[in-house]
Amino acid sequence: MTTGVAPRQEFVYLGTRITVYGANKGEGLPEHSHPFDHAASCQVGSCVIRVNKTEFVLTPNSRPVVLPALIPHEIEALENGTVFTNILPR
């Protein structure tokens, strides 16, 4: 079970909301959904995104993952010091 974390930084740029999270192993965003598509990426460490019983492991070398609207998903850090970002419509 993923332990929730609060955003480390959040800002709006050109109509897009950028939310940056810092998490240790087992922390992240428990299962949730949004009424809009959004993307997630990993800047430091590694994390797993779980959606539709599928897991995507992200590292700084990974391409961002687009998460469709209304589909439950979660993001969990796989190591201490992980930093991941959500890119959402404002």
C-alpha cells in the first residue's frame, strides 16, 4: 500500500499545472483518478505507476507516461530520494 505524500512544489506555467513530489520507498500517490488526461515522469530515483493491473517503472531515462482520464492509477517510489512530476491541465 502506497503512503501518500504532499507536493514538494506546485506551479502553473502557460496554462499547465506542474506538481513535483519527493518520496521515499513506498511513498507516493495512492490510487486515484482525474477527469482529465495527464502525464507523469521521474526525475530522480525510480517509481512505479500502476494502472489497469499493469505496472510501468519510470527512471530519469524513461519517457513520460500519459495517464488517461477517469482511469484509476497510483504512483509509488521504489527508492529513497525519488522525485517525480505530474503534468496536468490547469
